[in-house]
Amino acid sequence: MHPLAERIQKQDMRALARAISLAEGEGEEKLKLMSDIFSIKKNAHYIGITGSPGAGKSSLINRLLTYLRSQDLTVAVVAVDPTSPFSGGSLLGDRTRMNQHFTDPGIFIRSMATRGSLGGLARATKDAIRVCDAYGFDIILVETVGVGQSELDIMKVVDTTGLVLTPNSGDVLQIFKAGIMEIADLFIINKADLPGVEKLKTTLEEYMMIAQPKGWQPPIVETISTENAGMDTLWNELNRHRDYLWNTAQGEKQRNQQLKLEVYELIREEIWRSVQAEVEKDPEKQQALKEVDADPYQLAREWFQQWIRRENDHGE
Ligand SMILES: Nc1nc2c(ncn2[C@@H]2O[C@H](COP(=O)(O)OP(=O)(O)O)[C@@H](O)[C@H]2O)c(=O)[nH]1
Ligand SMILES: [Mg+2]
């Protein structure tokens, strides 16, 4: 077993941080480590919290953290939002509360580095979630801004996705257009202290009438993060979804689908890394890439064929 995986199994928090950094990189060692990590995973509940910037995701997660700790559950937070206060901004103007979280051994908070490609970020986030699972946290909360494909991608690895919406912000339409409504297992109306809650509820109910989700019906939960209201209902619904996933054929189907997507993605990444490495170290190919009118289809085909041939030779 990879030494980092061994240390994680013994709940060494420094090894946990190191492993996530390694997961942010790439290469052979990472896959090996992740495979070992996977073998010691303990089936934490992976919960994604997504929504537009400013919807209150970080505030909500902060409250949920406190709530879960009061239930004696251990929690890891993986924040993909670069503006997340978990990476150093201010939260509800209340730094002390956050600092308490930082010194609590039942809590681990990690912001994912946003350098590199977005696809790479999604991959690294999924791996970070698994590392936290192997360590033994009961709950893993993932904060992402629900704007693009890579966020949608991250959501494919979590068990339960809560979509945070706010009354009167008009973000529902945008979220709908971005295809994010479909991934919501839970609609969380945060800032329920503001006017427009009923209207937003009606919009969501109308959406569900049209979408007619099979199996699980996403419930609508109201929260006021600033006043710490709605956390127990939210937690109940998150749990109810997890039970649904474990106890129904639909849940099993979702997990199978996720597995398939992930295997495909890892294969795609491995091939891409390997082909790219060859192109990068070949001066002739680098030269070819400088010809402005070179035919990209031709080059891609030729080099991919070459790569396949070389791979075959390696095998013999
Ligand atoms: N009125 C009201 N404001 C809130 C509530 N929750 C969060 N906010 C405020 O909304 C702003 C954005 O919150 P933040 O958690 O950073 O949002 P994020 O970008 O989704 O993570 C902050 O100023 C919060 O104080 C709420 O329930 N009611
Ligand atoms: Mg945030």
C-alpha cells in the first residue's frame, strides 16, 4: 500500500492534506495512490452544495457544519469556489466561528487549487472527496458554484446534490438554462427571510410538474443561514435521500452510471496524458504545431495512430 494511504488509514491529518495535494497533480503515482485510497474507503455520505455566487452556500455549509458536529458527526468540506471564505475570506463577518472549526479535529476543510484546467479541477475534487472518505469522515460537503460543465461533472460523483436558490434573484432561469435543475436532489431556498419565497416555490413546483422526475421527488427546503434556521429539516431531507439511494433500485442505477462515467473519464485522461507527453517531447511535432496552416485533423489522426503503434510495441 502507498505509505500515504497507510497513514490516512491511521487518521494522520497531515497525510490527508499531502494526499490531496498529490491528487491535484497527475501521473502514475497518483493512480496508484488513489487505488489504495479507494480500497480503504468507508462510504461517507457525499453531499454537493451548488448554486449561484452569493446564494449563501458557504454560510449554509458553515451552519450545517456546526449542526452536524452537534450530532457527533465528523465532517470534511471540499470547497471548489475560489471566492469561498473557507479559503480565507470573511464569513458572516464571523471569523471566530470559522476558526473554531479549524481547530476541531472532527472537521477538515480544504479549498481546491484552481490552477490548471477546469476538467483537471473536477477530477482532483473527486479524488479529494475519496481521500476524505478513506480517512473516515462521516460526511463530506462539497461547495461548488453551479455555473459550468466542470461543476456538473463534480456533481456526478456526489451522492446527494443540494441546489441553493434565493427568492427574487432570478437565478432559477439561468440555472435552468445551464441544465443544473436536473441534477438537484434537493431544492434549498436559502435567504427565506427575504420576500418572494412563495413565488419561487411555485416556480419549482411547476418545474417538477413538467420534468416529472422518476423515483425520487426533490423536496423543497427553506433555510435562513444568517439566522441558523432550517438546518434540522435540511439534514432530515439529505438523510432521506441517502436512504433512498441505498434502498432502491434507482439508487443502485445511479451509482452504476457514476461508476461507468468515472472509468471512462479515467481512461480518457490516461490516454490524453500519454499522447500529450509524446507530442511534447518530440521536436518535430512541436515544429509542426508552429505551422499556422497545418491541418489539425491530419495531425491528430497521424499522431494518435503513431501512439497506438508504439503502445502495441511496448506490449510485445
Ligand atoms: N438575508 C440573508 N442573507 C444571507 C443568508 N445566507 C447568506 N446570506 C448572505 O449572502 C451573502 C453571500 O453568502 P455566501 O455564503 O458567501 O454565498 P456563496 O457565494 O453562495 O457561498 C453574504 O453576505 C451572506 O451574509 C440568508 O439566509 N439570508
Ligand atoms: Mg462560497
